[in-house]
Amino acid sequence: MIPVLLIAIPIAGGLFAWFVGRWGEQWPRWTALAVSAAGFGLALSVWVKHFAGETSPGTGRWLERVDVAWIPSAGIRFHLAIDGLSLIMLMLTFALTALAVAASWKGIRRRVGFFHFHLMWAAAGLAGVFMALDLLLFYFFFELMLVPLYFLIALWGHERGVKAAYKFFIYTQASGLLMLVAILGLYFVHGRGSGLYTFDYLQLLGTTLSPRTGLWLMLGFFAAFAVKLPAVPLHSWLPAAHAEAPTAGSVILAGLLIKVGAYGMLRFMIPLFPQASLRMTDIGMALAVVGILYGAVMAFAQTDLKRLVAYTSISHMGFVLLGIFAWNETALQGVMLQIICHAFSTGGLFILAGALEERLGTRDLAKMGGLWSQLPRFGGVTMFLAM
């Protein structure tokens, strides 16, 4: 039942936060913080139950599973599961959601209950993405998490928040539709070959595909995950979204949403299409190197603090893409380490950027000269997070 609770608690908590918003601003904040803590506690309990005391946790095992028929006639199941990879992502999800709530404690004054409703539903969508083992259910959560993030940017963002939200939504929705087409294609190919029409991930593993069919289906998944990552040249939505999003939105975008791209490649794209993914190695590595260099150069050129951090994210996620296509265990360990470190460091930098903007009324780096002498501790924390 833990996988179900990890989704149900944020959904119910979001509705409750919206409802109690009429009683005052503090109620939704404490509700959202309690929900985030409860989600993290549940994820931590799974780790304690299965991994505490182990020097080398086992791999390839499902720690928690819920698998029931949803629409049997179409082969759709409500199939959620947690393994080591998804457990790490779940703990990150609720830890960073708690940080996002804390970061917006004083900054959000309008429609506070509605704001935390969207924040909790984004967490629920992300939790579903990291646990879904039915491809149609995965797609449902993949799209669900985008809707509250769209409203966070559009309603609580800066002057051009609506425009940035539209750009974010169009990029992610269009690429998501390509993945949906690929999911349906895999569904029918597997059904015709085996007689079993199903969206279940475990059943679809090992589906016999011709090289041409496998490549086209893999490209549908790759497009969706490359936009989320984001890989250059599919990245232009990210700097705009970060520049206009409230601090909490930036924490979720940088710390969690772009990690969905890496998770999707590791969980779905490579296992479902191993040969086609192998054929993509040169292209994937080339895109990774371009992203690393382009993101770094563009970061040097920025005067807007949040845009600077956004472009460093593009550069850092290039290393993640490079590690995925390196095809060795050491590289994958580096990928996971980078995902965890980047989530906290970039999330922290966006929180600091938001704090500076609140105090100074600007994100222009040209107007921030000499801050170290006035805020030495702030500067030290910033240096630590940047490193």
C-alpha cells in the first residue's frame, strides 16, 4: 500500500491545503510541509525496511508493489512498484518539495491555498512517474505533473510568466504526444507478436522488434525525455521557465522535473529498446557534449542570476546524458550521484537567488557587486552549493 499512499497523501493534502486556505495563510503552508514530511517518511521507511544495515544493497528487486487490473479489456493495469532507483527519486521528490514549501513561506501572498494545492499535486504526479510500471499509467502521471507546474509559473510567476508557461507546456506536451504514439506502437507490435495486448512494462520487456521499428519507437521515448532533460537544442523552454517561475517552481523544475528525463531513459527507453538505444550512442554523446559546452558558455554570458543557474543546469545534465550513453556501471553510478547532488545544489541556488531578489528587488548581477562584505555567510553558502 505504500506506493498508493505516496500518491494519495499529496493529492488529499493538496485538496485540504486549498480548502483550509480560507482560514488563513499559515494553514496551507503547514499542511503542505506536513504532507511533504509524511511522504519522505514513507519513502524512508522503505529504505529502512530493505536496506538499513546492508553494506551492498541488492539490485534488480522490487521493494514494494501494487498491481491490480484497471481496464482489463485494454490491458491497462494500475501497476506501481518501488526499487532502488525509484526510491532515490521518491526521497528526492519529497525532500525538495519540503524545501520548496519552506522557500515560498513568506514569498507567496496571493491565493496561498491554491498555490500549495498545485505544489502538492506536482509532487503526486512526480511520485507516480517514479513508480508507474504500466506505460499508459506512466504517461498519465507524466502529463499530470505538468499541469500544476504550468499554473505555478503562469499564476505566481513574474511579468512574463504566462508566456513562459505556454512555452513550457507546448514543448513538454508536444514531446509527450510523441511518446504516447510510441507507447501505442509498442502495445500493438507486442500484441500482434505474442497475442497479449498489454501496457505492462514487465510484459513488454524483451518484445521482438525489427531494427527499423525499434529505432522509431525508441525515438518517440527519446524525444520526450530529451525535452525534459533538457538536451540541446530542445532546451529553450528551461531558461524562460526558470526566469519567470516563483522560487518554489524553480526548485521543482531544476531539482525534480528535469531528472524525469534521465529516469525515463534509465527505466524505460534503454530496457525496452536496448539495441536501438545502442545505435543512438554517438548521437546521444554528441548531444551531451554540445549541451555541456553550450550551457557553460551561455551561463558565463548571463547577467540574470536565475538564468545563469538555469544554463548551468543544462550543462550539468549534459554530463548525465553522457553517463547514460557511456554504457558502463561506473558511469551509471556517476549519473545517480550527479542527479542527487545537482538536485540539492541547484535547488539551493534557486532558493538563494529568490532570497536575493526579495531583498534587493533585482536579479541583475551587475547590481550585486560587493555583497560578500555585507553578507559573508550568504556568500559562503552560495560558494558551497556552487561547488
